[in-house]
Amino acid sequence: MKGDPKVVAGLNEYLSFELTGHRQYLLHAGMCRHWGWQRLAGIQDAYSAEETQHAARIITRILMLGGSPAPRELRTIAGAPTVPEQLALDRELVAAAIVHLRAAVADCEQARDYASRALLREMVDDEERHLHWLDTETALIGKVGLPNYLQAQLG
């Protein structure tokens, strides 16, 4: 099956977000685990694993459309020195992914590639849930203070 080049390009761009997210969340999980924030480390591990699963599905779709998976580096991954900074970096990445996904869904509509559209809509839903979680955690830090928030992350 030969896919629309714009759709394949959009899928490849989103693949870049997924692989960047996987690495970033994995690094943040390791740092949180090292600091003793086990609950937060577990959540970051789960997001890293989810990004890996998403990347695999995107790769499969690109190949099905006759394209070549070609992710690019979105940015250098560096561990933020504090949990609030980690959450802010993650929020920045997720928000940018949502913007890209919405445009890619529109490209799928225009190309009448409804299978790719369905896949990317599912990814939008997942990213929006992740963004909600990040916003909730950031607001919680603001309400209870960082020391109390981090104490809740021990278990």
C-alpha cells in the first residue's frame, strides 16, 4: 500500500516525539528512583514503556504505507535537576506533540487515510491524558508545597 507522503512525514515526526519521550521519561524515572521518589519513578517508567509501544505502532504504520521510519533528534535529553523541572520539560514535550498530532490528523483527513487518522487520534487522547496528569501534579506541588509533594512520592 502506498501512503500519502505528507501522512508518512507526519507519522515520522510523531515517531521522533515518541522516541524522545521514551528516553526523557526513562532518564527522569532513573533520577527519581535514585532520589528515593519511588512512586514518581514508577509513573515515569510506565510513560516510558507507553512511548515505546506507541513508537512500535507508528513504525508498523509507516512501513505498511510503504514509507521508511526516519525519526530525528528533537532535542538533547538531559536530566532536569529537580522534580518540578522534570515535570515542566515533560509538559513542554507533550504539549508540542499534541500540536503536531492535531495537524497530522488533519493531514490524514485530507488524504483520506482513515486508519492513520484513527491511530493518531488515539495518540492524541493518550497525550492529552498525560498532559492532564502533568498539570495536576504541577498544581499539587503549588498547593501542598514541594516537600509535602515529594514525601508522597516515597512509597
